[in-house]
Amino acid sequence: MSLLSVDYIKCNLCQKCVEACPFAAIDVIDDKIEFNEACKVCKICIKQCPEGAISLAETNQKSVNKDEYTGVLVFAEQVEGEVHPVTYELIGKGKELADKLGQDVNAVLIGHGFDKQAENILGYGVNNVYVYDQPELAHYRVEPYAAVLEDCIQKFKPTIILVGATSIGRSLAPRISTRFKTGLTADCTVLDVKENTDLIQIRPAFGGNIMAQIITPKHRPQMATVRYKVMTAPAEVENPTGKIVICSVDGSKLSSGVSVLQVTKKPQVDSIVDADVIIAAGRGVREEKDMKMLFELAELLNGKLAVTRPLIENGWGSYHQQIGLSGRSVRPKLIITVGISGSVQFVAGMKNAECIFAINSDPTASIFNVAHYGIVGDLYEVLPRLIEQVKEGGTIDAL
């Protein structure tokens, strides 16, 4: 771990570091520069100090032997025997990372009463599926599942662990990273790997204003969570050669303070996640009644209506319809954005769409940087003509 230190002989208390710190993490106490708990070790103060009085002081913390860890492990989330589709997307990314390292990609499946789930996972080209099938694991409870995943990691020592950013994944992954005293990066949008097996994890930070690149160079395993619809699932292989490895843990490790008395399924909601066509409305829509135009276009194209966060705050839509970091990640065949500027938060949730069509009156809007096609114009002029063209069964070339 790196800490900041101050050479008080060089320091002349110009306080330029205090002014430059974006976290208000530097105080002047008894005529000395002191760092408080808000310090993120961003190193801006080091660059701003004209006297070179601030530096990083390396501690004697031990690093792990990276050679002891190998391969990529995907947590195959399942509920009542149904594997969550994010699992297959993680396998796709895991295979890509493993191929770069010349190592295996494996999956761990936890639960009870499996039928063919392990065989289905093998069909996507993993080398091994580690199956923990015990009665105590029939329903998700975080303590038993954490104990099982910990056992799997200790036995097989993966260098990278990928977990879906679902309700289950978000409760399980932090407990595992804590047990192994390693890093965890949440909601990654890009993953890559160095030749030395360091995982490059990229995710939006500071409210989506920058893309942070994070690595864990001194600890193993390395852990990342990824949202559904962010990565690409691989094609199924014709003749899978992977193996199913049956594993177990002592029942004493599967105790929990939680008892499952009854399972009640949540009512199904009309979700935008699996829609092939999405019409997305943004701040450029002036009044709630104007949403009818977008809804009409969505109906004509057999699509779903989505919104950005400002419209949720206005009460013009449900959070189930929101696209972005604080909403849903989508990957439709076609998305038409209407009056959306294209903030990092929004783009992170839809940039993997097959075709992005943007309508915005501002030619410099960021959305045009990711759009495949765009119209610069007033949505109140463009949308009626677009709807008319669709109704007539023509093309939009006339626009």
C-alpha cells in the first residue's frame, strides 16, 4: 500500500496542495501539512507541489506469488435451477481474457438439485465446471454461498474472478474480496489483461465524468462485477471437451442465521432489458404529454419506451424504464435516442446496441460520438415525420 509523506524541510507551506486537492483531504495543523481520511492517494498534490516536498512512501506490505494463481473463474449464478444469462456473457469475456494468458476459463455452479445446468455451461466452451450440489445450498443465503466460493478459490486458485452485477452477485462478491484481502471493482464496462496477469478494469467514476482504470498488482485473486448486457455471450461449441468436477464442503460451514421459510416470486414487470427495439426519451422532451409521440413510435416498431434519469425525477417514467449507470444496461438491435445529449452515465448503459440512431438539435451533442446514424434537428419536427414514414412503410431517407 502506498502512503503520502511530506518532507517538512522542503515544505514552505505555500498550500498549493491544499488548493489543488479535489477531496479536501489536506489540512494545515500546527504549521504542518497533514492528510486526513478523505485522501484517495490521487497524487494531484504531488504534481502541484513546487518544492517536491510530497512523495509516495512504499510500505513493507507483502505481495502474493502470482505464479500460484492461474485461470479465470466465472460465478455461474442460478436461481431455482435457471442460470442467469449474465453467466454466459461473463464466460465470453472470461474466454477472451484466458486466451490472452494461455490459461483456462472455468465456472463454479452452486445450489441443489441440478438437472442439466452444468452440461449447458460446458456447451459454451469452459474447461471445467465446479459443481457444489448440497441440500443446504438449495436457496441463496450469503453465508453458505460465501463459504462455498471461498472453498473453490482456495482449491483452484484462479487469478481472475468474474461475477454478475446482480442482487446476488453484489452481496456475494464483497464478502469474498474481504476474505481474501483483495480488490473488487464493481460495474466494469471494459476488461482486459496484461501479460503478467494483471486485470485491467475500467468503469465510470466521479458520477460518470471520467473512466477509471483500476488494477490490483499485489493481490490475488482479482475480482470484478459486470452488469447484464454489457459483455457478449460466446457461441455454443459443437463438441464441448470440458469436464464437470463434483465438489463439496463440510456441512458445518454451511450454517446461516437466515432460514428460508417461503419463496415468493416477484411479479413480472415489462422490462426494456431484452427488447430488440428501444425508443429512449431525454431532457429534450419538454412536457409529459409529448411522451405520447415516442410511445406511438415504439408501438409502431414493436419496441419499448425508455427514459433517462431526469425524466424519472420528473415522474414521467418508471425506474424499470431507465437506461444508464443507475438504471438498466441494454443491448437492442436498434435504439433511437430522442433529445438525449449523451452523458457518460447514459452511454455506458446502451453503447453496445447494434444500431444507434440519435435525434438532437445540438450538432455537438456527445450522443453523436457513439451513434451510427444521426439527425440534427428539433425532435418536434423530426418525430412526426418519422412516425409518418413508418406508418407508410417507407424509409427515413426523406428526413
